[in-house]
Amino acid sequence: MKQEETALNEDEAKDAAEPEAGKFGRRTFVKGVAASAVLTQVAIPWAEAEVVGSGPGSEHQSVITLRVNGVQHRLVVENRRTLASVLRNELGLTGAKIGCDRGQCGACTVLLDGKPVYACSNLALWAEGSEIQTIEGLASGDRLDPLQQAFIEMDALQCGFCTPGQIMATKELLNRNPNPTEQEIRMACSGNLCRCGAYMNIFKAVAQAAELKRRG
């Protein structure tokens, strides 16, 4: 300890003895490095704030037009925003649920040009120029879509969180195949998880909806 104190005292004496600008000793150097580290850490939030504050048309934001349920919406969005986020937070279409937020549970399923996609795994930018349909776009006024009606009649839900995604995934099936087999129904539902385990009634509901559509 005495040797270290003596070394520090010698450094202080050397620093004090340097009259010319631009010269510095070990103690001055250490102080400079510490100050630089503090400034670097302070500068990080400033950089982020600058990114968030960028205007429309910058490299961080874009002006896009989304056609959702037959209605055009012109929006300014950050390039990193997902379709699920924009639908829910910008357009108020909260039917598409964000469950896993990583393309595994299917709760956010919507139709993009008639095909089921995970909205949480698609950027809003990618959907520009496409026709987007959400669960909110199925009913006609007070008249439910046959698939929605069948889910109610067959009690094909419990908590209901996965239901919009289940309906949108099987809606695509019925659009291209009005008379599906049970195996085809199961395959259409395979990308959507139901944590309540209502699968059997979901399969029955889709079959019931197919029957309702055939009856007109």
C-alpha cells in the first residue's frame, strides 16, 4: 500500500510539473478515459431519440397505403413495425391477437391476398398493395359469416383468444374448398394453437360452416 501511495504521489507531482499544454501524465490519462466512457454512455439515448424523431420519408419511416377490409388507409409507419402492430395500434382492428409474437401460435392470422399469414411476422411495409382481410371484415352488418356463426353454435372456443386466428385460417380453407374433409380441416388448423384444447369443436364448427355455406 505504501509503495502504491508513493507511486500516486509521484504521478501527481509529475502532472503538476508539466507546464506545457498537450502533455499529461498517467493520472490525467485515466481521468480522460473515465470521462470519455461517461460521455459515450450518455450519447446512446440521444442517438435513439434522433432515430425516433426522424420525419416521414426518412430511412426509418415510410408513408404507406394499406387496404384493409376494402378500405384504404394512408399511414406513416416506422419501417420495423409489424402488420399486427399497425392493425391493432394504428387502425384499431384488435381482432388479430398478439400471442407469441414470433410466428408460432397463429393468434394474429389474417388473410393477405386471400392467403393466411402471421401478421406478427410480416412487416406492414410488405403488405402495401395487397388486400388485407381481418376478422372484423367477415360479418356483413349484423349478419355473421357462416364460419363465425358455426363457432358459436358448436361452442368452438373457451377463452376465445385464439378464435380470430382459427377463423381466419379456416376461412381460407372454405374459400378454396367448400366441401373439405376432416383431414383437410385439421391441416388448415395446424398452424394455430388452442391452449384451451377446443380442437374437436373447432373441427366440427368448420364442417358445420361448410354445410351452412352449401345451404346458402
